[in-house]
Amino acid sequence: MILPELQKAEEQTMAEMNKQLRIEQKREGDKLSCKLTGWMDPNTSPDLLNKIDLSGIKSLVLDMGGVEYVFSAGLRSILMLQKLLEFQGGSIKLINLSDDVRSIFECTGLDSLLEPKA
């Protein structure tokens, strides 16, 4: 039997772990693919800018299949990546979005970054 205090602490820890943003990167020449998992909130969104090196990149693909939710800070970070890429003649594409995450991009007018619906 788990003590209620221990169970509550374990649940809180699990909730905090789920609200992290994990970024797996694969670079091939001037193309970079990043698989994102977790939340894009004010605490995690700066990781996009801090952990992704766009030096020499012309094509960035963000696989959003594992993203549970995107806050405005996440949108801002993606827009900043887009601006940096455009400055160096590159582009960004978002793929594998859940319906909920896709609707956030569509409602904000940022759906031009999305892979077309199948």
C-alpha cells in the first residue's frame, strides 16, 4: 500500500516529467529533422531555440507527433525558427500534428507551416 503523501508526490513528479519537451535531432547535409515530444509551454519552448543549431540548415522539419499541447510561447519559438531560416534562405515544415495541435495552428493563421492534411 502506498502512503497518500508518497502517491501524491509520485503523481506530481510524473506530471512534471510529462510537461518536458524532448528533442531528437537528425541532420543530413543541409536538412535537419527534429522529433518533438511533450509540451511546448513557456518553460520548455526556449529549448527549441537553445538546442537546435540552424547553422548551414536550409530545410527544417519538426515532427510534432509527440507534442501534446502548444502554448503561445511555443508558437513564438517556431516563428523565430522560421524567421532565422528565412534569413538564411531556408524553410520550416511541421508534420504529424494531432488534430488538437493542428487546430491551434489553423486558428492562429500559422497553418502555412503545416504539412497538408492527408
